Amino acid sequence: MSATESMVLLQERMVNLIGQLTMPVSEVALVLQHHIQGLLGSLNEYVSKTGATINDRVSHPWPIERRDDMPQTPISFDVEKVLKIVDHDRMDILSTLIRVTLVETEMDLVEGILALRSWEQLVRQQLAEATGPGQLFSPLELPDEW
């Protein structure tokens, strides 16, 4: 399977599952962070052994769009409370889907990270636009072209 086909398959599966489960943005964010950090850890280990370099698009989150109507003051909330509210079973299902698809398609580390970075950017944008703690549990809004 080509890299493009692998990325499309991952994208389709994630869109379908997140839509079916009506997953909140906070849960998707936590799952993505877990997988990106794991993949980056493996990639950094490879880089330290080989002396290769990593493109910033792979190693760092992509920028989000700052709009004038976005809240200027950060929203404060109790992280522990958020972690108690999330649906761990739903998060495990998404995590398993990502892991299985990455293995099944034999996607390399860089391709896997890049596929998840686009999701991370979407999630970070929606988190940045949140005006209250309740919006952390609003369903992730997927653009039509997504």
C-alpha cells in the first residue's frame, strides 16, 4: 500500500469513528497527543542513532490561525476534573483504531506523525476557539472537505 493510500485509509477511518462516536474535542486531543508523542519518541531515538535530521513540520505542532474573535484570556479549568469526565472506553477505541491502522498499513514514523499532525492542528484550533470549559466536551467539528 502506498503512503498516500495509507494516509487516506487512516483519515477515512478516523473521520468515520469520530463521527459515529460523536467524540468531544478534548478526548480526540488526548488520544492524538499520546500517539504523536509515542511516534516522536521512536523517531527521536532513530535520529540520535543515525544522525539524521527531522523537519520542523514533523517535530513541532503546526501553527493555528489566530482570529480577532478568539478569546484573549485563557480559560481556566481543573485538568483533573476534565480527566475524570472523559470517556476512556471511547478514547481506547480511537487509540486502537489509530494503532491498528498504522501497523496494518506499515506506515513509517514520519508519515504517521504527519497524518496525525493535521488532526492535531484541527483539534488545537477548536480548543483555542473555546470560550468556556464546556466546549472541551463539544463534539469535534470536522470541515466538509475533511
